[in-house]
Amino acid sequence: MKKSDASQGQSASELISERIAELGDWRGKTLSRMRKLIKEADPDVVEEWKWDGHADLVARRHYLHW
């Protein structure tokens, strides 16, 4: 993802979905499964896009790095 993507009006959830889809291998499948489990465990979780080229984040009270 390029830095300019965040400024194109996409939501954090959209950006994270795109990043997971880009992976297209076991990593994408694993991140998708983890994301689903996190949302099931805590439906109020807020996704934030803080991509710096190394990690996406899901935030609640603490950060879960994935």
C-alpha cells in the first residue's frame, strides 16, 4: 500500500481488507481468519489503519499487531 491510499477517503476497514487480499497466500488466509475471530470476540473493536510498511493494527484498549 502506498501512503497516498489513506488520503483517498477509504476507511480503515477497506484498506485492511485490500491489504489482506493483496497477500493472496497463507498469510492473507491467516490474517482474514484472525480478523474474523477478533470481530466475533469483540464486535465493538475499532480497526485503525496505521500502515508504515511493516504492520497493520487492530485497536481496542490495547494494540494487536498483525
